[in-house]
Amino acid sequence: MKYLVKILKADTGVGITMLEAADAVDAERQAVAQGHAVLSVTHAPFISRLQTSSTARFPLLLFSQELLSLLNSGISIVEAIETLTEKEHRPAVRATLQRIVVGLCEGKPFSATLEDAPQAFPPLYAATIRASERTSGLSEALTRYIAYASQLETLRGRLVSAAIYPALLVAVGGLVILFLMGYVVPRFSHIYEDMGGNLPLLSRLLLQWGLAVEHYWPLLLGLVAALVMGAMQGSVRRMVAQRLVRLMWRIPAAGERMRVFQLTRMYRTLGMLLLGGIAIVPALDMVTGLLSSALQTRLTNVTKSIREGNTISQAFEAGGLTTAVALRMLRVGERAGNMGEMMERIAAFHDEEMARWAEWATRLFGPLLMLLMGLLIGVIVVLMYLPIFQLTESIR
């Protein structure tokens, strides 16, 4: 939750800052830790939360890259975080970095300070840092995470790029249909109002829609506004996204690709954790949240099987968390003793496969979507002009 905290600063007087906190008490504690006197704490308004949602997200990849550069130059961890804090101008990010500095000065391990800010640092990141503290390999851990995050961003960018063209087609086609049904059809309705009994069925339905839009447009406009506001709510977006994901899983081709995508992300994360010195069973527990509910159940069974003494390849094969390529490479990794590296190779192989599939799907889906939009617009136009054609034929 986001809270507006009214504070008293020694240099500038009364001010207001927005903090991400579990509750009002946590928000007040954060403000006090930053050296401010707290005057009041209130929930942030909805509009304010929308305005800051995109800017308040902690830039974890950039933070890791800059921290690695400072550490490689010989600066201590405390001085490096202080340097990043001084150059940061976003209040939420700056507050997070200040809390890390305070924790380090109190003698806490770096991983513990990260765990105190779960909204900025996911458990995977904190676990990787915690494992590196045992071997004094913080730079190596940051390097591995940067490579891991960069690869995920590359794959995500490929998928987003593949989805841009279909999304533009849907948006433009939807606007054209909305213009026809909300502006053009109501005006044609008056032309055909006196011919109601002689119109074809579909044209009569179109006429009734046009008259309804003209008489009840304030109600329809309010309904559209309510839907837009509802879609902007985080809970509604999550619910819609979950329903879409369930629908996609039921489509054979798309469901299989989504399964491979989730398995790829799981293998890449497991590879990073294993290379960082984390054992396989704790690593499996950490990656559970990366999978859908159905695959989470399978992963639980896989973890149980490995605890009982089965090999990783046997457990993954029995749990249905492999592909033909992944199973072969897991067996090779077990024989060679480089399971972490082999899991990263599995992820890289399927990354390329997903990129090729996304490019193929875009080339196929784009023209089909354009054809569908053209047919819908054409049907509306023909239904509008069909009575004119009918009247012309009767005159002849």
C-alpha cells in the first residue's frame, strides 16, 4: 500500500512524501528512519497511486549494474550504497537505499537489509546475495544476476515486440467499429426509421442499436467510463489477466508454448541459484512462484521426489517438468556435474525456440486479425447500406 506521510524537515519545513509500506505504522517507521518528524499518515489517493505506479518501481537491474561497477572500483559496500543514494532523485527509491545504508551501519549483513525491503528485492535476489556472503563472492553474484535479468528482459522484449502489431490492429479496428456503431449508425437510423417493417432482420437490429445509442448515450458513456476505471484497478487487472491465462492454457498450441515459457524461466532461475552455491531443494522452493498453480503442484512433487533420493532428471521427468531436449541435457549435467550450467543452456535453447515461434505466430496472426477486422467493418457498412440497395431495386 502507498501512504502519504506529512513530515517536518529540519531544512525545508513541512513537506509530504509518499511511501510504500505494509500499513500506516510501517510508513511512519520508515519516515522516522529517514530522520523526519512525522505529523500525519494517510492512505494515498487513487489518482496519486496511478501516477506513481510506473515511477516508484525499484530499478533492480540498474541498481545491480551500478553497484557492481562501484564494487569493482574498490569502494566498500556501504560507500557504494551511499553513493547510489546521493545520486538518486526518486523519493521511493532513495528511501529504500537509505534503509539499506541504515541496516548496514547497524551491522546487518547485506542480504538481511535486502530482505527487509521485499517490495524492491525479490527473495531470489536476496538468496543469491546471501549465498555469495559465505564465499565473499558478491561481485560474482551480481554478475550472474545481471546476466540472468538481462536475458529475461531480452526474451520479454521479443515477446512484447511480437505483440505490438496485433495490439495496434485490435486498437485501430476497435476504434473504427466504435465510431461506426456510436456515431454513424445512429444517424442512419433516422433515415430508415419509416421503413422499419420492410428492413431485413439484421438491418432492423442495427437500426434499434442506433436508436438506443441516441436515446441512452449518457448511460452508455457512464458504463464505458466505469469499465475503464475498473480496468485501471490493480485487482481487476489481475483477475482479467488470470482469466486470460486460463483461457490460453486451454488452447492446445498456446497452452504448450506457455508451459515451455514457464519452464524456461524456471530452468534459468534454477541455473543462476545453483551456480550461486544454493542447493537444489532450497532452489526449487524459491522458484515455485514462477509457475502456474498446476505446475506448482508438479514442482512440489518433484521436490519431494528429490528429497527421497531420486536424481534430478528422474524427478523432473516423473513430474512432467521437462521437454525432450531438457531431459537429455539434465542427464548430461548429472554425469558431468555441472547442473547449474546445463540448466542455463536448456533455458537458452528454449529462448531461441520461443523467439522463432513468436515471430511465426505474428506473421500468421497479423493478417488473420486484419481480415477479421475488415470483415466486421464490412458487415456493418453493408447492413447500413442494404436498405438503400433494397429501395433501389424496388424502384426499378
